[in-house]
Amino acid sequence: MEGWVLLCEMEAARGGPHRVVLDGTGLVAWLAADGRPRVFADRCPHRDARLSAGYVEDGRLICPFHLWAFDESGHYVGPDGVADPECAVARYPARAQDGGIWVRDVPAPATSG
Ligand code: FES
């Protein structure tokens, strides 16, 4: 498990998207239709709303502001059900182990100066 960081307990994401701040970076952990965790940046690419304030429906993470939907890969899915490869939220490798959600490769937040 080298390089993997325990983000939260699986239980925390069972009720819906769960926000975690990891080293200053806001993340959202949620469970896809297959029951496995996904971890995205907690920032909608439309207008920066927190995706953790949204909900999961039909295996997609729904933004609370304008109801954009994101599939398991983080791609925006339009009303026609087609994923847009040009519009996506940052997704990080995630896995479930020992009752927890683990993540890796989360970049440090940008700093000014
Ligand atoms: S801010 Fe997320 S859909 Fe508009």
C-alpha cells in the first residue's frame, strides 16, 4: 500500500458524497454503482460548487448547484446520457481496504508566491 493514504472510513461515504480535506486539498469520496469508492476533487468544473454537497443518482455524482452529472471517470454526462471527454472533474486513484477508502496521487494545493 505504499503511496496510498487513508482518506476516510467506507461508512462515511455510504450515505452519499463525503468531503475530506487532505493536506489542504478538498476531496469528495463517493460510492459508484459497483459499490467501490471514487475520489474526485471537491470542485465542480462548471462553477466551483462543492460536489460533496450533491448526491449520487444512477451511479453518477450530481452537483447541487446546476445538477450537472459526473460519471465514475469524472466526465460530465449531458442530458442525452453521453459523456463529454472534454469536461471532467479531477479524479484520483481510490480503493477500498480494511473498511477504509484509500487514495493516492493527490497533488499538493497550489501556493502563491
Ligand atoms: S456549479 Fe456544478 S453544475 Fe454548476
